[in-house]
Amino acid sequence: NKVWVVIPAAGVGARMQADRPKQYLPLVGKTVIEHTLACFAEHPAVAGIVVAITDGDPYWAELTSIALSEQGTIHTAPGGCERADSVLNALDYLVNTLQVTADTHVLVHDAARPCLSRHDLDALLAAGASEAAGAILAVPVRDTMKRAQTHGLRISHTEERNGLWHALTPQMAALGVLRAALADALQRGLGVTDEASALEHAGLHPLLVEGDARNIKITRPADLALATFFLSNASS
Ligand code: CTP
Ligand code: MG
């Protein structure tokens, strides 16, 4: 059974402090988002991709003219105020415009994560295919984790590190379940920053699939140098 991929790409990249949204910055021969799309574009399990982009985004239009024009499988949906709004818009597009059925699995993956490996994508697809509660790529926390006091910068206590994970993307779930969970979380103003947290609010317990820590989200300027290194040494 094929999956659909949703790529939220409607952020402004404020923390990157660049002259354009970070997904359109150059990285090893193409833009960040072109690396991200390439992870999925030729995968045999992928039915198609919906990219959420800001209305009137000039950078996307530039890309489509050069690299994406032949990709009939890449669609766009309007971005929203927060990442979750962008994802929900793309899910709505899948349901309303493309008539994708509710039991079809979708993978949501940040445009700003260009270093996803084929190995990790395949691991998630394999683990998530039979998961009613969803599944996400994640890596175990390595550092000792401190909880700060409510005010100021003093340590309150050390959090138990065992069992703590960093949530990555892609995050996978059935279209109908995820759409309902996200819509509900947004309506309740829960401020969800990933798909799994919406599913958790719906009482589900998505599966953690251990992935590679190199699947970083480009957030701050130094992350571009890291991604450059990872993509240039992709076979290691
Ligand atoms: N995103 C989106 N719609 C939004 C906000 C974010 O589609 N309203 C996307 C971003 O384009 C990115 C992903 O969600 O691919 C992860 O978000 P984040 O890293 O926070 O990106 P930005 O919001 O662009 O960055 P910043 O928070 O620094 O402004
Ligand atoms: Mg953001």
C-alpha cells in the first residue's frame, strides 16, 4: 500500500536569520527543499507529495520551473500560521482535492530536514505500516537533561534520561486519524509542534522508531554546515 508524503514548507525561518526562508537556501548543489523532496520523489512506496507553501511564495515558483516540472506527483497546498496549520491544510487537500482515502498512511516530514536516509525512511515505513497509533523517527537523548526552576536559570533537578527521545520526522499515521487529531488539537488551542503530540492528545501512543541523529532540522546557521558535511559524506 502506497503512502502520501506531506512536507510543511511554509515557515519563515526566523532563527536562521537568512535573506529567505531556510528551505530555499543553497546546500550541496541544490536547495534544502530539493534535497528533502529527493528523499521521497523516487521511492516506490510513495504515491505522491503535498508541499505546504506560503501563498505567493516566489522561491517555490522558481524551483518548479527548473527541477520539479516533470514531477506530476508533487502538489501544493496553502501554508498556515503554525506548522500544524500547514500540515492540516495539506491533509485537507489530500482528502478534498485528491480524494485520498482515510485509511491511507501519510508521512509528514519537515522541509528543513534534508538529511533523511533511505534506510531510516524504509525502517519507518516498515514499522508504521501496521500501526494504528502512528510511528515516528526518533533518537534517544544522549546528554544529561536538566530541568530549570520556574524562574531564572538555576537547576531544579536532573530529569531521568532513560526513556527520553528526540522526536524527528517523518512521522507516520493513517490520514483520517491524523487529520482528526490535528484538527481537534488546533481547535482546542493545544499548540502541538509535531504530529505525534496531536495523536497523544487523542489518547494514542505512537511507536518510536530509532533513527539516525544526522537527520537534523536546519534551524540555526551552524546547522547548514552540519548538513553540508552529512550530505557530502552520505555513504558513511
Ligand atoms: N512550517 C510550515 N508552516 C509554518 C511554520 C513552519 O510549514 N507556519 C514548516 C517549516 O517550513 C519547516 C517545518 O515546518 O520546514 C519545521 O518548522 P521550523 O523549523 O520551526 O521552521 P520555521 O518556522 O521556518 O523556522 P523558525 O521557527 O525559526 O521561524
Ligand atoms: Mg517555526
